[in-house]
Amino acid sequence: MTKNRTAYFILESQANDKGEFRALIAVENERGYYKTDWFWGSDLDQAEEIAREKNLAMGITKDDACLIVLSSMRKGAIEKPKF
């Protein structure tokens, strides 16, 4: 059985009261996302860079991460895009 890939990502809407961005995890082809207890600073660009670095360490490219996150938004979003 093949394990679905995971990717770290950041949403602007997921910041704490100090403005620090929470790290989120998307699982390929699984709707929704998981919140972590990690906050990667209050600079959005830096938080996204940390997510990219963590993903690359797992062998997940920027394009892979985008596809994984997209697949978590709507079932079939990758196979049958409506745009």
C-alpha cells in the first residue's frame, strides 16, 4: 500500500494573536488539513520559505506541494479540474 504524500504549507488566516503563522499539513487526496503546534514567525514570506525547506527535505518540490494542497481542497481536483 502506498502512503499518501504530505506537504507543509501556510495560510494567512492561520496566525495566532501575535501574528505568527501556524504550520499546516496537507495529505495528498485527503480533504482538509491538519494544524500543528508550530508557529514559523510573523513574516509570511519567511514562514512559507520554512515550509518549502521542510518539504524539500522530504523530497517534495514546490510544484508537488501545490498539487498536494490542491488535492486536499476538493476530491478529484487534480484528476478532473473544472478550470
